[in-house]
Amino acid sequence: MYKMKNYNRKQNLKKYYQGIIDFSNKKDPIISCEKIDHIIKLKTAVINYIHGDVVEFEILSRKRKGFYLANIIGLLKREKKEYVGIIQINKNFAFAVLDERKIQTDIFIPSTNIGLAKDGDKVVVKIVDWKKQDLSPIGIIKKVLGKPGEHETEIDSILSKNNVNISFTSDVLEYTNSISEVISKDEIEKRRDFRECLTFTIDPTNAKDFDDALSFRKINKDKFEIGIHIADVSHYVTPGTLLDKEAYNRATSIYLVDRVIPMLPEKLSNKVCSLRPNEEKLTFSTVIVVDKKGVIQDYWFGRTVINSNYRFSYQEAQEILDNKTNEISEKVSLTGKKYTIKEEVVEAILVMDEIAKKTRQSREKQGSINFNKKEVYFQLNEKKEPTAVLLKESKDANKLIEEFMLIANKKVAELFTEIKKQKYIYRVHDLPDNEKLKSLKYIIKSFGYTIDLSSSKGISKSLNNLLSQIKGKEEQNLIESLVLRSMSKAEYSTNNIGHYGLAFVNYTHFTSPIRRYPDVLVHRLLQDILDKKYGKLDKSLQKKATYCSDQENIAVKAERESIKYMQIKYMQNKIGETFKGIISGVSDWGIYVELEENKCEGMVYVKDIKDDKYYYNSEEAALIGKQKKKKYQLGDNINVEVKNADLVKKHLDFIII
């Protein structure tokens, strides 16, 4: 078993710090430390450490160029012990060459630790020891993933690399199977009954876990009762149980291109908790009384029971909004059955769309930032091969659902702030990074745009103006990506600093408990308020919030890696074809190009630009030719030919036409 290195703490008055080693630049690793706002370089070569290791260090001196020189005292924590790589087997030993670019070492595998792996296999390897005198750690093969480049191998490697549990243990499944699907009469009597109220869900066509439903009741021509009903996961997932521990460990569902790794077993996520049509379901609801202008006049929280009348896809709901009539009253459901959309349903969707637009306008006036970035998704055949890369566009039907979910989340968070009896979990979003905003302002200047950095409100207003100006233009995706990069990351916290991106003083996550554990915690906290019982979740709430934020980041990383892999797979049969693109990044080793047609991103290496010798100018974010002074700058339109699509290295290479 791998043991953390021991070291003797010097008995003197020197100050020690805790930081994380960053091997982004293998030749010149640095330490990042929250308490020191400068680059921290290392005096001596770094051995026995890996990217991401938490270490204790001391500052030796401060150099004139603004960086500190440091010395590592010892290892505090190795964040990861298992890695994915390709095994190279020799006569008496092997090496695992790791996938991750930031890992500066390979792993030595004694012959006794190779197991069933064959030369060239992609494997999961665990570090078991790393002696001080050895350049490489010693490892053991834990799992053989398969041959590099094969679909299942590469998807499994993404999951293994991010330490994602694919399957549930037999104990968890046994516990889940013991949960009754029958809702008792006693349970219904404890709840507010919405079964006779017009209720529907709107979700993606291929969705199976329906977290939320909306109910609609007309009070008079200008006033409406709208119920935002959320799957009551906390009724089935109770604290301290095997199922609760498993849900917390996972913390989130992960949506890869070809599969979902759910937070909850399928019986709960797709059946018991899922708000499927024409089935009685237990829900936790925020019910609002609202007028056509979007002004909320009253609200109520509590446990409810519903029976959804309709299951709409976003496309079907959009048809209703586009037609604004009952012309499409007869429909064929996703199960193939014919059904009729009643006039009251059309009226409900049209009224709710009107209210959603009013509340969105109000939110944007307050400084909420309105992103329109197009996301890619794939059309897959039976072999899970991509046959097309498509772009998701958020239309009014999507925005309708989004707006009512925001209302529910905001109202619950406002109640948390009002009842100051204990700690609560909030979804918070800090102010943007000022240096990144300055960089953004400089870059967009070349496109003819600018932003106001004089005040927080001025920033959000001018960012919205910028996002509106670029809508539908070639540079939209690039500039929206740059704006997103300048933003802080949203996270979960018990310290409510507000949500900058939404311009909300109070915000939490209440609306997706099937796929997010923080929402389960929020449901429990809300029930504690309704029961006037406080403090049950106080002790470890911030620890849980931090853990859920970390797991969310891992999920996002895995999802992005699966998209990148599928994009490269799609481009494999496009070798030699030419595409229009836009320069999306520039570095000293080349330029990144995003293709206009399908948003696939690849690289043109400096060595493949033959008409001159180019150097990188960081101030202009450009490669500049030494002789001819030709520039390849961020945002430039460019035509490229696909040179190579490497599924193993996850590289897409272009050459300039």
C-alpha cells in the first residue's frame, strides 16, 4: 500500500505554507497557494511529486521579477493514486505511460504487478510506492480497459481517469429494490393535493429522469397559480441510509455523449421519483400566485402529490408557442399513442411563456447575464458512432422552464435568508476576475467591441450588450467562450455572497434532486424550516457543499472529455477535407481553430506553417512571422484542412489552406 512520505519538521520559527504543485509547464513547475498572490517557483528539481499533490513548503526568497522562490518540505496529500495510461511491457518489467499531459513521469510496473495486461493495452494503474531515490513511482495494474482508440476503452478511460463509479453495489441495489412504488393513502393525506390540477412536464426528447413539472390554475384573467413541482427524492433517500451515502459519494449524475452515469439507481431516477405522465408522484413544491407582468403576489412551500397530464418535449412545447393556436391539438406521443392537447393546455403554456419573458426582462435589467452559447450534441448510430454533430439552441420553451426553475430556487433561498436559525446551502457566484476582464476587453477590441469595467453593474450591463451584439455572428461562440472564462466558477457554499451571473442576492439549487445531491440537502433544510426544527444538518454542511462543488467539477470535466473524444471520432473520416474556422486560441506552439460548421476544435502547429518562422506575441494574442510580419490572431477567420484525428492522444490536427 502506498504510504505518504514522512519528513521531519524543522524546529525553528520559519513559516510554512500549504499549496498544490502545478506541472502545467513540465520544465518549470510552480506551487499555487491561496495565501500568496504571486507565482511560486521551486529552487530545485521536483522529483517524487505529481501534478495536484498537496505539499508543505517554505518561502526562500522573493525575486525582483515578482515571483517567490520556494522549497518543498514534504507531501501532505496525494489527491490521486490511480491513473490511466498505456502499458509498455519489456522482458522483466513494464512502464505505464500516462494519458494526462501534466503528469511528468511514467509508472514502473514490476512483472509481478502486470496481471492480465498485454503490451499496448490501456490500463488503470495504482501507485503503491515511490522511494526517494527512484525517478518513477512503482505501480500495480488495477484494471485492463482495452485497446486504445476503441469506443468502450476510451469512454471507460474517461470515467476511470476521473474516478467515476459506473455501477452500484449489490447492497445499494438491494436496498433500492426494497423501496415500495405504491404511495399510501396516509402519505397522500399529509400533502397538498394537485392531482386534479392541470400539470405537465417539458424536457428533452430522450430524457428519462423528469425532475420537475408545472401546474397551472387560472384565478382570474390577470392572476394565476403556478406550481413548480419537484420530485420528492428526500422522501425516499433518507439520511444515514446506504442509498443516501451512495448518492452523496456520487453527488451528481454525469451526462456523457453516449450514456448517463446516474446519481441514483435507475428504479428511483427513471421510475419511482421521475414525474412520468399519468402516474401519481410525490413532489416538493414552490407554488406562486403571479400576474401577467411576472409580479409574484403570494407563494407557498410544501410537500405535494401530483399526476402529470402531459409529457412534452421542448420541440413540442415550442410548436405550441410558435403556432399560438390549437391547430396542433392532435399529437402522437413519444410512446406512439395519439392524444389531444386541450385548449386549456395551450393557454397555460402561452400565459406561462408571457410571464417567463417578463421575469427574464426584469432579471436582465437587474444585471443578469444572458448567455446564448450554442452547445454541441451528437447523432449516434447503433454502434455509438457519431453520424452528425448538431448544435443545441435554447428557444422560448427551454427558457420558459428555466425561468420558473430560477423562481423556485430564488424563493427557497430567500426563505433561508429570512429564517436565520441555522446554516443553509446556497448556489453562489463571485464577481468576475478583473485581470481576465481586462484581457477580454483587449481581445474584443479587435472585433470592434468594448466593455465598461468601471463598476459591477456597468460590467454586467455591458457584457449583456456585448452578448446581444455578437448574436448570430461568426465570432459569437468564441467571444461567449472568452466571456465565460472571465467569470468566476459557481459553487455551493453556506456563505451566501449572492449569484453575480444571475444578479440574485439569494439563490440555491432546489429543482433537480434526482441528479444533484445539494438539492436533496436543500429539500431537507426546507422541510426543517416547515417543521420548525433547526440545526440537524449544521455540523458538516460546508464540508458537504465543498465536496459537491468538487464532484460537479469532475463531472463537467468528464462530460467535456467525452465531447472532445466524439468530435475527434467524427472527424476521423474527414481527413483531407477543408473547413472554415475561427482562431479560438493562440500559444507558442501553435493556433487553435474552431470549425464554423460543427464547433470541433483542433490545432495548427507552428512547425506546420511553412511560409515563415513564427513567434508568439502574448500581448496581441497572435503568432507573428519574423520576416513577413504576417499575423495569426485570436478571432481571425481561417480555412484549414484536416491533417490528423488521433483518438488515443485526443488530438485533432489541421494545416492552413
